[in-house]
Amino acid sequence: MQSFIEDVIRDVISKNPDTGKVIYILPSKRAGVFLKKILSKTISKTVLAPEIYSIEDFIEKVSNLVSANTTTQLFELYNAYLSVGDYEKESFDSFLKWGQILLQDFNEVDRYLVDASTLYKNIEAIQEVNHWSLNAEKSEMIENYLHFWRYLEEIYNQFNANLTKQGIGHQGLIYRTSVVQLPSYIAQITKKHIFLGFNALNSAESILIQTILEKTDATIYWDIDPYFLQDTIHDAGYFIRHYQNTWNVLKGKTLNGLTNHYNTKKHIEIIGVPKNISQVNYVGNLLYQIQNEHPESLSNAAIVLGNEELLNPLLNSIPDNISATNITMGQKLESTPLASFFTNLIDFHEQKTEKGWFYKNLLNLLTHSYAVLLFDANKVSAEALITKIKTNNWSYISSLQIEELIPTNATVSLLFKDTNNNPNYLIDNFLVLVQSIRTIEIVKENALLLEQLYKFYTLFNQLKDLCATFSYINNLKSFKHLFKQLLSTETLDFQGNPIEGIQIMGMLESRLLNFETVIITSVNEGVLPSGKSNNSFIPFDLKIKNGLPTYKEKDAVYTYHFYRLLQRAKNVYILYNTEPDALEGGEKSRLITQLLTDENRTDITEYIATPQIQTVTKKNETIFKTKSLVSLIQEKAKKGFSPSSLSNYIRNPIDFYKQNLLNINDVLQVEETLAPNTFGTIVHDSLEELYTPLVGINLTVELLNGIKKNIPRIVSLNFEKTYKEGNISSGKNYISFHVILKYIQTFIDAEIAVIADHEIKIIALEQSLEVPLIIKGLDFPIKLKGKLDRVDEFDGITRIIDYKTGKVERRNVEIMDWEILSEEYQYSKAFQLLCYGLMFFKTYNKENLSIQAGIISLKNFAEGTLLFAQKESARGVKNHIIDANVIHDFEQILGQLITEICNSEIPFTEKEV
């Protein structure tokens, strides 16, 4: 395949052998690299090289202005905004949210040589009509809003004047100035100008090229197939047809560069793939397959990413059998882990309050990979700080608390150094942190990481200069917006050989280049083409009236690039996402539909590529009892099974294995709000402390009223003991504190009401019991242990009472069938009460002993004491007495359950919870 550039060079050399007297102007710098390479292959003798410019560089040369970077433009635009008019101005961080849009508008106005004065007067008039107030007299807010639109022309003029004084300009200003300077440039021309590969030209470019073509010995070559020019509605030829009809220099003439390649036989596949990552995985498989079957097809190949966010996953999907790749596009600096580290750090300091740092923000920072690297390099334990925060329930952490745990001389202490809302202090810290990360051994060996660090180092130095020059970056909020703005424009450029290997690029980087094999991804509406976005202050109608581009023109640009890639290619693979959504683009692109409906294309294969889905049947987890596990069970039996651990086994044997045998508990976390188990502990401890002075005494109204006065003090003390340093002065914790007060108050009031008709005597509180069990078939010691919340006498009947802060219903403690106790978890409360009863009987082995056992559910207090009961039917008579016969029957069930746990032949099998 002979490329378009080769065709042009051969034609130019045949007419102009003296290459030193030729200037090539191309759409992009990258195309210039290929042009030089092809030129060197075409010419066999030593000659003077021609001048080669991208269109941007060429126009800079004509205008005698230097392009200012985006950041400088933003600052100068803000200066112009401040200097014009006496209405109330927005802060710099607010300006950054819309300044970029205004900059793009100014750029477009100048590139298309629009009469700015007329345009901005029209915008002002539209805003006067459109503003939201119906009142004749405008409020101060509306006046300020309208002032901005009234002064837009002055802002524009002041902005351009400021830049021109410094010999710099935004792209639009450079283009407008180049048109003014064009006559003096033409007067100095001594070389032949060759324009090649252009398509969508703005007004300035159009005038520039037309004038040079008319007044000098210059030529323009168009990279398009006549097929698209002859079709009067095909968007691929939209612009070039317009130039052919409107440029005097082209009217009635045959265009240079036209070749009939599009309708030649090709291999085109259109593949629908679900989601973005599947697309890059498919590309990886496709490359692997082509390399094995037709490796020559990849000698001149390109992967064009419609969505450039897919670069990183694509690099991870390229198979090992591909020897060489070259990345034309840059990696966005904002997508690197270092960017998230510094962004987190800015957020971290910006979010500091008078109370200190919120624990989640601190934990996010401490667990970031680069923070971990710094801690390890400084031999400081981040884990110790994290554990301290979680153990003490620090919702907010002060600088003083951190200083007590981290040495101030360690570099890592800079992460927490107070910045006093001053960006300069933070930048200085960042520069030291970059240097510190650079010296870590693992980083020294990573060339990509070192390159990223260098980029951030230059970025922070640039920010430091800007903060010193412009006084309005005076807080972390402004600094954060500026940092993110800069970060979004910075890229990490890859070095490679653009002539060899598979080329990876974005759509615009493909301009003027031809490849035999082309793979295009994300060909979806909203991506290719980009769709109807109007990110501009200029209304749509005004854009049309003034000849400014709209989405129609932008769609035509993408259509041209898409079809131009197809023109000379032999193998084309077009991928699109079959699962459209708002973020990843819409349905498959109209470009695909247009291609499929083209009657002249009979070489297209279309299919949907779906991943192989293997049905995975969820199997319940099974843990077989090895010798060591049996030993662990016997050790647990020797120490004692608790009623709650046995209930845990009934609920799910795997939970029993993990929590009660391996002691794998929940991860330690900061209780930002009171956890249910902490809530229960505080209630239990408070009730114990309140009732302890009443043990052994018959309860009276006077005694109970006496302990009521101590409720707030005792609950507060138990909060401090259990909730550590957690804050209970506000929010949900404050509510929880008062809920506990209310629970205990209600509990004691209920007792006062009960003793009016009954006699209650407290026998014991929080009594720990431990009894041996003899189970047939098990020849090792087994114990049952537990703690009884309360033992009392109620009208002479001994009762075991268990407090529950969760909801318990009467049906949970009443049974009809003994077997159900060890099978269904909903009866776990009845099971636990019987365990307590069994321990009590074995501890106090009295003749004819009979007791009751019940639960007081503080969440279901209206039900009263929920006593264990046996009944023969749902509506049968209930027996609340637990005697020797009941205990004997329960021992059989308990023995079966413990035998099952200890049986080495029966594995722990997961239950659906």
C-alpha cells in the first residue's frame, strides 16, 4: 500500500526536485515525522531538507506571536475580568468553573474571525430578554448577572490586549493576528508552500491558505476519495465539497491528491462487545490471533481509541507475542495513582475543621499506597496510628494527637503539618514529599514512576510561581481547583518509534496517516461522533449566524477521519459497546449504520462477541474436620461452650468455625455512631451498676426511685468506659444516649408498677456460671459456661432474666417440639434460656427445684417478661416452669448438638442465612 504522504512527495519531487525550496504544512506534528521518514526513503542523494510545519506552528510563524499555555491564559483572563466594570466579581475558584468555557469561546471567535463587537452586543441583548425576573426593577443580583454579559466585549478586548503586550496569545488571537500579518509574510516568501491533508478549516486558516495559493506558487493536496465528494450529502466530504464550491482558486479545477481506494476490496468486521473492558480484551485476543495467523497484517497497523480512557487497560491487554508497539497519545496525569495521592492530600487539609480531621478522611490518606510507601521508608507504623484511632473511637483527630504518635522529624509528618489554609506551605510540603518518594528504593527502579514524579515536581514549581505572582490564590479551595485544572491538561508522553510496531492513538492523531490494518474501538454515539454538546456561552442561533462551528460541523469532522482511515486500509475491525449508558456512550454509532447501508460495500461482516459464560453453581462451603481442627474443637469444649456460640452453630456452622473456633471477628472500626453491640453493653453495664446495691433486698418503690436519680451519671460513666473517646455530644450518638436513658427509666418504672401487686427480690446480677457436661460417646472434658444477667425471686419463684436490646417476640421463646431447638435459629432465644436453666440446675442441685427463664426485650417492652414456655399446640396451654424433667429433655438435645460439633466425620457445612 502506498500512503497518501508518499503520493504527495513523489508528485512534489517530480515537479520541484530542489527540496530545500519547499515548505510542507500539515495538520499535525506527528504527520511530519512520517513525512521526513518517507522523504528520506524516496531521495537517494544528499539534499537540503524542506521546512515542515504543523498548521499551528506555521500560523505562529506568520503571526509573530508565541502560544501561551492554558494556565497563563486563565490567569490573564481573570485579570481582564477583574479590571473591567465595577460590578461584584466572583472569586478565583468560582471563576475557574466557567473560565475555561469563556476561553474556548474567545478562541473560537478569533479563529473564525467573527466581529466580536456585534456578537457580544447580541449576546447582551439576548440575556436582557432571557433573565428570570418579571419585575420592572431589577434586583442587585440580576444587575450583577447582566453586568457580566454587558462587559463581555470589554473583557475580550482587555484579555487580547494583555496577551499581545507580552508577545503571546491564545490560539484564536494568534490565528486572527496571522491574517493581519499575512501580506507582510507573503512579501517575504521565497519557497513553494505545500499544504496537504486538510479537511475542516476555520476562517483564519481558510483565508490564509486561499491567499497563499492565489498569490504565490503553492499547492494543496486533499486526502479524500472522489466517492465522498460525489455524494452530495455524505459528511466525510462536507468541508472539501464546500471549499471546492467557494474557493476561487479551486473552482472548475480537479483537486490534487484524490485517489480511488475506498471501493477496493477490504476485510471489514464490525464487532459488538459488551462494556469497555471487554472491548480492550477483545482487541488483545484479536492481536494474538492475527499475529499467529497473518503476522504481516500487523507490520503497518494502528489501534485507534475512540475513548482515550481505555489506554491503560489496553496496554495490559496487549499479548506477549506482539513485539513492538508505539503510543502516540499521552497518558493523562490525572489518571495516575500519584494524582489521587496529592488530590487526597489537598482535600484532607481543606476539610480540616476546628475539631480536627474527620477519621474517614485520615484513614483514606493513611491507606493510600504512596502514604504506605512513605511510612515504611520513614520506619513509622501507620498501622499503629490506625489502630489507635479505631480503638479509641476518634471521630475527629487533632494535630496534637497525631504528633504524639509520629515523630516530627520524619518526612511523613509533612502529610499532617498544619498549612493554615495557605497554598504556599502545602506546595513546599509537596515538593519535599516528591523528593522523599523519589529516594525510596522500589521507586528508583520504576522508570515510569520516576517520570510521573518529575512531572509533578515541575507542576508544583509552576504552581508555586503562579501563587507568588497572583495574590488571589490565597486559600486551599482556590488552589485545589487550579491544581485539578492543571492536572486535567497535563499528559505523560511516551517515547517510542512512530515508524515501527503497532501504533496506538486517538482519532485526531491519525490525521494524514495510513495503515493497512486498523482497529477502532468505542464507535458509539456520544463518542464517535461526540454528539450534541454545547459547552459555550454563545447561543446556538448566534453560532450559526456568525459561521461558528456547531455539533453538525464537529460530527462531519469525525465522519471524515473515520472514513479516511478506511480509505486505504485492507483490514478494518470496528468495535462498539453493545451496552450503552450515559457515561460510556450511547447506542452503536451512526457511522456504523451508514457503513452497513452503503450498497457498494459487500465486504462487511457483522457479529456480536460475547464472553464465554460458564454457569457457576454456588456450593455451600464445607470445612472437613482435620486432626488439628478436632483438637481445636476439644480445646474449645474444655474451655467451655457458651449459649451464644452454640446458637451461632445452629444458625450457620461456618460462622461458628470462623468466629468461635478461629476467633476471626469483625474488623476493628471506628464507631462513628454507636454500634448495636456497644449499645447493648452500655445498657447491661448500667443496669448492673444501678441494681447492685439492691441485691438480696426486696424491691420497694423508694429503693427504685432512689436509683432512678443515678441513671444519667451511671449511663455517662458506662459510655466513657465502653465507647472510649467517641463523641456523644451531638448527632446520632446524642440520640442514642437519651434512648438508653429512656430505656432504663422505662424499665425501672415498669418494675415499680409490678411491685405494687407482686414481690420481687434480686438474688444475683451478671452471675458467671460454668458447669461440666457428661455426654455419652465423648471422652474429653466439656463445659457449658455463660453469664446470667439477673436472677430474682418473683412471688417466691426463682427466675433467670436475660436483657436484650434488640427485638424479641414471644414466639421466639415458646416451643412445641424439642427437635426444633437445634434446627431453627429463630428459636435460639429459647435455646439460650434453657442453657441458662441447665447451668443453674447443675450449680444449685436442689431437690424439686423449679424455675422460670425469660427475656426482657427493651425494644419490645410492652410485651413484658417473655418467659420460656412449652406447649402442645399453637393455642394450647403454656407451661412456663423449668423443672428436672425439662432439663433432662433439653440435655438430650444439647448432647446431640455438641456430639455433632465434636464428630470428626461430620464436616462444618454452610447454611443459607
